[in-house]
Amino acid sequence: MEEIKTAEGGSLIKIPIEDEVKQAYIDYSMSVIVQRALPDVRDGLKPVHRRIMYAMDTLHLASGGKTKKCATIVGEVLGHYHPHGDASVYDALVRLGQDFAQRYTTVTPQGNFGTIAGDPPAAYRYTEAKMSKITEEMTSDINKNTVDMIRNFDDTCDEPAVLPSKFPFLLCNGTTGIAVGMATNMPTHNLREVADAICAYIDNTEISVEELMHYIKGPDFPTGGIIYGTAGIKKAYTTGRGKIVIRSKFTIETDKRGKESIVFTEVPYGVNTTNIIRRIKELVRDKQIDGVVNANDESSDRSGMRLVVDLKKGAITKIVLNQLFAKTDLQSNFGVINLALVPQVKEGAPRYDEPGMLTLPPTYLKPEVLTLKQLIQHFVNHRDEVITRRTIYDLKVAKHRMHILEALITAINNIDEVIQIIKSSENTEDAKLKLEKRFNFDDEQAQAIVDMQLKRLTHLLIEDLQKEIKELQALIDYLEGLLADHNKILGLIKDETRSLAEKYGDDRRTEIVASEVEQINVEDMIKDEDMVVMISRMGYIKRVPADKYKKQGRGGTGSNGTNLIDDDYVNQLFIGSTKEHLLFITNLGRAYWMKIHEIPESEKAARGAHIKGLLQVGPDEEITTVVSLKEFSEDLFLFMTTSQGVVKKVRSTEFQNAKTRGIIGIKLNDNDKLISAIPTTGNSEVMLISRRGKALRITEDSVRLMGRASCGIKGMKLSEGDEIAAAVKVEPDANMILLTEKGVGKRISFDLYSVHGRGTGGQRIFGNTESKGEIIGAINVKDKDEVVCMTSQGKTLRFKATDIKEQGTGASGVNVVRVTEPDFIVGLDKVQADED
């Protein structure tokens, strides 16, 4: 590198900025990964949690003692161990005490520590806390050289690199964290199941993950819920990554008036109940959920969790539940990422030089994605090391005490000589030297003798010392036996883990259902019935059961079918089954579809919902054509006809991706619009009918198959000022009904028209459109069919198809509906007649 001298006599080293930025980012990333975001696989803790527990231990905040202000705890952590903000420490402290966030809380809270509804905790000057009993199990033996101590951030004191952690924190309480380029998200588990799995692993280190799953059934979340399917659990346990589906638990309650409510008593882990209620209310307001009146959170300390969803009368509970699970966090996915920091040996391996000595090689931490077996293995290895180091420490203390006791026994047995030596000595050091020389004591033994008080020179003392020596020798033999036989240490790990589970274990809260999530088929729950769908000029749409419209004879004025706002009128009428797809095509040629049952059902007089709340229709678009399809199939085609006589044939499967966002359905010329889209088999015959009474019968084969975005070709030659009013599929044993804007109609047979070439002018089909009104629509009908027609002001008339007599090509029809200007007929459609 190039070195440059500065005016002050110093030097600067020039390096490429990209190298400096790269190295700085790597340093930052490793700091976040190791020092903040990821847990250590041994004790399961991030540095901030470890420092909180250690600080509480040093403050002597025992589980059986008094609580202390959280401000004191946070200050202790910040002042000695954690060089970050106070908010991060307090947030971590609060989470350790939340029973809805931790399966087994490690902090006993006093005061407001927040709620599952998202209410924040009180400031740390108001709240108090102390260690829980489990935390004491995690910090126990820390003063017995069981873990390495490292210097703190300002080199003023020591802190533990890891806690002894008798409690398997990472497996039982899980963790979540986002580092740089990686993240961890580990679920909580049941302590009893984890303890059984640890013992099973110790008994058989070759045990498989599948065998471990006999003990650990799956995650056990503090908020309960139901896990659906074991495939995600197995994948998470065998690979370290997986997706687990969790649903809320619920009950159905019925009040005295018969009104039903869904009451959710448990929710998926990590969700906010306030957000759930808010989301449900938004869905109800936007009419994306049918059948819900209101939703409230009625939870309390006495009743527990109660999220109450009130249902409308007649609502189908299973459909509402399916919608709630699909559109809210009442069902959520827990993405498992078992990422933790694993100690890596730099060189060599742990070795036992002699009983009482353990030399450990230097290690470093590396993030790894771990299987269930590896998580258990690392915990067992950590406890193995902790117990070994504890045993070495206890053995050293016991031997030291034995060494002193042996000297005391010797001194008491020769007490007169000892006293004489001390009396004749000039000072303490002289007395120690004479005692060491006479009885072959070392410095510690001699010091213990000169420190001994005369009042202890009783017969009882000798017996106590002999008893203590006997107990110490038994302890030394036991500890040396542990160090000599590794299986005994493993057995001790099992005993301590089982004891922990007996003390703090509890029953499983989360239910596991072996089958995958039951996807309720909404259509299976919906009655298959005909619906009248109406669309107004201003874009209001509704569906009304066809049986709401009573049968009337032709010639009547009809009944009110909808309540419209000023200057609005109905311009689309359609009848279809609740389970059919409804394909909408706009004046700009874009296609959208939805199921008919997805349109909000309304009363006859209701205005309905706006189409733009259901479909993402543009501001300059209006629906011009509606067609029903039972399914999208390669064998099903759409025969399209525009007002200017252009026709086009396209496969129905071209539209299956349209849904609510829409796709191009046909490319239209200026001032042209789509009039009709008829489902066909590809080789049908179609009648094209103009507003001024001309009709052309053509074969579908004369129109080639085209792409979705094409323009189409000429279908019928129109006179000046005329345009297409309808296109009707020719069917056997059927004829046509035509209707004009003034309410005049006729029924006519298809047999009166022969097939002509595409692009010709056609034949006469209606006699006097000047006085009777231009044709606005036509449908094919059979004798049993019934017809519903509607005026622009929402009046409807339902009558039998046979009420209109059959006429010839030049006839001018009969009065079907009495229409008073400025009202006019906007459309007609048929409905299947009731079976008697």
C-alpha cells in the first residue's frame, strides 16, 4: 500500500475504498450475527438475554426474594455488560416475562409487561422483576468454573461466555432473530417431551430424528392452537427448515335468541389479537366476508381469551370459518429456521490430563442450521462439559478441605506439643515454621492450626472432624468415579434433566392433527340455485334468488326489482347458478371473472355493491357483457360478437387467469363494444340479430380460432346506423324470444332461417322496429323455460316462454311488458322452470 506523510508528521495508508467498505461490512455483519441476533446453541441465549440473567443473579434477585425495579436491572446490564441502548435491554427483559411469548417464562414480572393484544409494557421505572425458578437452574453452578468467563466491553469486570443452563432453553422456549443475510425462527416445545428426547438420545446416540419424534411430537406453543399435518414438522426436524400450519381453537355458542357466535379461545403463536379483530372488521366493511355482523375481543383474566365473531342469521358457520382462516391471522404459518451459533474447535479436542484437570482447546462460533437431533446433541455436549468442569471444581475443593482436616486431626491428637511449640515461638511465622518442621505440614495446614481457636479443642470437635473426613472421602470417591467413567456423567445429565421436567414440566397446550389442514370447499356448502344478477349503469351489482320473482302473465307492468339512486338505471341482467363462473367483459375489451356466489346477495329492493369493490375495473371501464361458465376447458369456446358485427372464437381457458384483476379479452375498434360472448363447443351455429330486426345464421366453423388479444373478423354486414343487439346459440328443440326496448316481444323458430355465409346482411326477423322499438336482446328457450326481463328503472317481470305465441319472420310481436317512457327494457334472460 502507498504511504503518505502528513504535515503533522503522521502517515496515511491509501487503500481501495471497495476493500475498506467490504471489510467494514463483514465486521459489522459478524458483530450482529455473534453479538446480537443469533442464540448460542449451548444455552439457547442471545447475548442480551444471557447478560440480563447474569445481572439478575449478581443482584441476588432470587425467585423466593423480592422483586426489584426493572430500571435497576436495565442499568446493571447497561453499566457492566451490554454496550447498546436501554430499549433493547428492556424489550428483551419484558419478553422473557411474557407468558404468551415464552413457553416457560424466565423472569417473574411485577406490573404491566404488555398483552397479547399488543398493549405495550409500562416504562421500566414502573415495573419490577426477579428471576424465575427456571432461571436459577440456568445460572446454578456458574461460580464453580463451569463456563468460561470473558472480559466485558470496557475491561472492568468478567461476564460468562455462556450460562451452565441446566434448562434446555433453546428447545423449550425457541427464539427469533434477524441478522445480516440470515435469520432464525425456532418454535417452542414441551419440557417433558424434550426431557424424554434428551434421555433417549443419551441412551442411544445413533437414534434417528424419526425416533426422536416419538418423544417430541411437535412444537408446543404458549398460546396453544392446533397444528395441522406432520409433514412440515418432520421436514423442520430433519432439515432445520419447514413450514408449520397453525389454526386457532374455537367453539360455537348460541344465545337464547338462537344467534350463533364463533368464540376463538386460542390463537396461533406470535399473532396480535387486536390486529385480528381489526382485520375481521375491515373484511366485513369491504364485504369480503359474508355472514359476519361484528367481532370483539372479550378477553379477560377471569374468562381467558375470547375473540367473539357474531354471525348473521342463516350464515353457514363453516363457510365463515373458512373465510376467517384464509383471510386473517386466525390461521398462520410458522416458518421454522433452526439457525444457531455452534462452537467450533480450532485445533485438537478436549482432553483429561489427570483427575481434576481438564484442558479445553480454543473455540469460535459459527452459524449453522440444525436438525432436532443436532440441537439435542449440542445441549447434551454442553451439559457434559459443564458437569465435568463442576465435578473437577468440587473435587478440588473437597481435596483441599481434606488436606486441612488431616492437619487439624494431627494437631488435636498432639495438642499439648502443638501448644508448647506455639508458646515458645517468637511470632506467628516462627510458629508456622516449627509446626511444618515437626509434623511435616505445608504452609496452608500450618496456617489453619495457628488460626484455630482454643474453644474448638473439645472432644466433640474431634468427632465432628472425623465425621466430616469420612463424608469428604465418600464425596471424593464419588467425584473421582464420575471423572473416571463418562457414562456416569451422562447418567447424571439424564437425572438432572428428568428432575427438571418433574419440577417445571406441564401438559401439552398445542394440539397436533395428523391430517393436513382441511380445506373447506365453499361451493359444497352453497345451495345450487339460480340467481338474478343485475348491474346498473353506475356500476352497482347484486344477486337475488330467482324464486324471489313471482310468476306473472305477459302484458303486466312488472314489480320493483331494485332501488336505484337518481340518474342510475339497470343496463345488465343475467341469470346463472351460484356455482358458475361469471365472466365480465368491459367496453375496453378487458375480461374479469368471479363466482356468482361471491357477489353479495341482496334483497330485491337493495341497490347492491359497487362493481369496483369486487373487481379491479378501471375508471373508464363499464361492464358490457356478462357470460356464465361452469368451468374453463380446452373443449369449451367463447363466441364473441361486437356491436359493429365483428365476431371472434377463442378457447375459454384463455380467460382462466383473469380473476378480479382482469386481462385483455378482445381488441376493439373505436366506438365498438362487445355485445355477447356465448359458450360453445366449437362447431355450433349462431344467430346474429341486429337492433333494426335483421338476423344472420352462420356456422361457428366459418370463424377460425383466435388468440385472446386479437380483433376478430367480420360476422354480419349491417346497414348504416344499425348495430348488433344479440347473438343466440342455435339449439335443437328450442326457439328464440326477442324483446324490444318498448316491451314488445315475439317467439320465433330457428328453422325459419337457413345458414348463410359470414359477412352477409341476413334476413328479416322483426317487422316494425320504428314503432315497436329496436330489439335489445334475444335468448333461446324451450317450452318449460321461464323468462325474466327488466326495465332500466328496475322493474322486473317473470313469465312462461309459452306465454308469447310463436310468429313468423315478418311479424311485429305482442306486448310483453307495459313500459312508460322514459323507462325502457334493458335485458332479458331465462330461468329453469320449477319442477312440479
